[in-house]
Amino acid sequence: HWENPRRCSGGNVLAQLVDKVDRDGHGNEAGPGYNILWLNQMVNIASVLDGYTGYAGADLYKNPKFLKMFSAMYPLYMASRYTAQIGDSGATGNTGFVGSAMNTTLGFMKTGDPKLAQAAYLINGNSTQGLRADIFTKDPERVAQDIEKIIKEQGPLNLTSNMLAGYGFTALRDGEMSEEDDTQRDFWMYFGRTNGHGHLDAANLGIHAFGLDLAPDLGYPEQTGVTPNRMQWVRNTISHNSVVVNTRGQDEAYDARPIHFDDTEEVKLFDVQFDNAYTEADIYRRGLVMVKVDDTVSYGVDFFRVRGGNDHIYSFHAQSDEISETTG
């Protein structure tokens, strides 16, 4: 914090955790690749102040908001191969996980949360090789044995449907991965902020099945700044799986209201109203119902309600070499 005369405020760390980090552990960015920087940088502060008692609140490992940041990313992992593509993060259809295996291991050590152990194992290539604590920890390789034990007793990370109302993300999941078969499939939707490193992608829908990202986002732009490709296509609403009103991109907003969420064996659903996606649309609402056919197949029914404006384009981009159009 710079003023005249200059002074150092100490970074105002605790206020940032309270005011800027949401209850799901994400910072004030849209893209996971940017939000993970919050944890990666704060870990350095936390390591220096670990166990420090000279100032109340200085030990970040006693701060529940900071600890929540360790578990912010794995709810975005899809089909055991992908991180949900949101905003300026990732590339079209690419695999991989946003997050550090070592920091996730550290989170497991500090919280004992078995899901962090499973997430670290997944990020590390379904292996504990190389996972360890730092040189100041007695028996630093013990944590790898602890993670191995959890994997043997509870199995690998198997995420169920979730609703992250703080960050603005929801996913309906079914199926599982085994040595014999992979039946994982999902539908997910983003309803968080669309400014900063976000795209104008309110209500953007994603799909994974058969080990593939079937409706990938364009991800990080080829060129940053205000280049036409970024502003008119990559960041614009039309390149996302959403609805365009009045042939223009959505308003920058991060104000949506989850209305329904349910996760049962046969039927799962989410339903979210976006109050500020378009000033001319008083209803801009998307709900999806996922229905189980059998252990390997589910189908989704997409309900997109729009009231307001005079031109509406339902835009969808899937991995296919054929282009089809539906009218009427």
C-alpha cells in the first residue's frame, strides 16, 4: 500500500482474507488459474509465521478462511482429468489440474482432510512418489505413507455433485472410474463473476463424458489486451455455451441466485437465476436436469428461460466435425 509519504502497512492480509476470499476458498478472480495464485503466494507468508504467537492472528494456519483455500480447487476437477474451464484459465480441451500437489499435501497435513490427501494423489499422477513435507518437519516423508493409507482405505478422489454458491459453480456428476471402466460423466455451469480475468460467460455450460471434454471453453486468449480476437470472440458471450440477447455480450456482473439444487440417485438438477446478465432481461435463468439411464449413461435436459430483449441466440459449441442448426 503506497501513500505519500510512503509507508508499509504489512499487506493487510487478514482483511484480504475476510473481504476478498469467498466461503469456497477462492479469491476475487473468475479463472481458477488466477485464483490459485492467492494460495501459492500466501503459503509463503504462512510458512514464515507458522506457530508464531507474538501477534494475534498472525499464524495463518489457525485462520479458517486461509485453510479453506487449500480445498478451493478440487471441487472443480472433472472426470478425474480436467479442471473446469472458467475465464482466462487453461486451453481448449486440455487436461490437467489447477493446483500444486505439494501445497495440497501441505493442506492435508494442516487439516487432516482426507479429500486433500486424495486430491494430492490425483494431481501427482495417481502416485505418492515425491510427496513430502519441508526440511523443517521431522520425518518429512511420513506424509506419503499417510496418503497411501487413505487411498487404500477410502479409494481415490470420487467427487459427487456440488454447488459452490460463494464462487459461483455447480456440477452434476455420476459414474466412477475403476481399473476396468470409466463411466464418469457430468454437466457443470458457472455463475460467478465475469469481470477481471473472467469471460462474459454467465450460465456457461460444460459437459464431460467418455474421458473427454465435450464442450470446451476457449480458455486463456491467444493474445491479451484489447485485441479483436479476445474482445469479440474469446471473451465474448457468443463463443460460450449460453444465450446471447440483442446480439451483444453480457454485462459484466457477478450477481446470481441459485434457486434449486438436488442430487439423488436417479435425478439431479441445478437451477440458477442471473439478475444482472442483461439489463434488458428480467429473467435470465438456466436449469439442467440430469437423468440416469443406467450405470454408464445419463442424459441432460437444459431449460434456459429468457424474458426481455428482442433477439436471442442459444449458442453451443461441442467437439464435433459436423455443424448443425436448429430453427423455430
